[in-house]
Amino acid sequence: MTDSNSAHVQEEHHGSFKSYTIGFICSIILTVIPIAVVLNEWLQGTGLALVLMIAAVLQLFVQLLFFMHLREEKNPRYNLISLILGLVILVVIVAGSIWIMLNNMVAL
């Protein structure tokens, strides 16, 4: 009886076919939109960059919610703290790289 209960508890953390399908369709849509905007040259400059960044952020949230099950854990706080730490490290690396590249352009 204990084994069937523990197996049932483990299955609760996995998504259903419906949630995986919704996540997959959202991922496809959020991939096709930027491709269409770039290939058809619908936007340029700041508008293009904005669409690409918004699609990337939405894609991140779709992946976290539907595939990594961030909201379905007993203690999602630990996963959220790890995610925030990873994002801080990512922002520091990207911002530092951009800063270095911009300052190297001035030196040329």
C-alpha cells in the first residue's frame, strides 16, 4: 500500500499530456513569430529587437511552467531561488560582455 501511494505522489509532479501539448504549441508559436518577423522584414531596429526579446522571455516562462514544472513542486521556493540566482549570473555575464565589447569598440 505504501508503494502505490509513493508512486502516485511521484506522478503528481509530472505534467499531463494536455499540459505538454499546450506547452509545445506555445513554444512552436513563440518560435515561429520571431522567424516570420525576421524573414519577412516586417520590423527593423528597435521594434525587431523588442519583438525578439519579448518572444524569448515568453518562451522562457513557457519552458519553466509547462516543462520544468516550476509551479507544481511542494516547495517551489527553492527552485525559484535557484532560478533567480541563475538569472542574476546570466544578466551579469551578458551585461559585462556588452560593456566590454562597447568599450573595445571605442579603443579601435
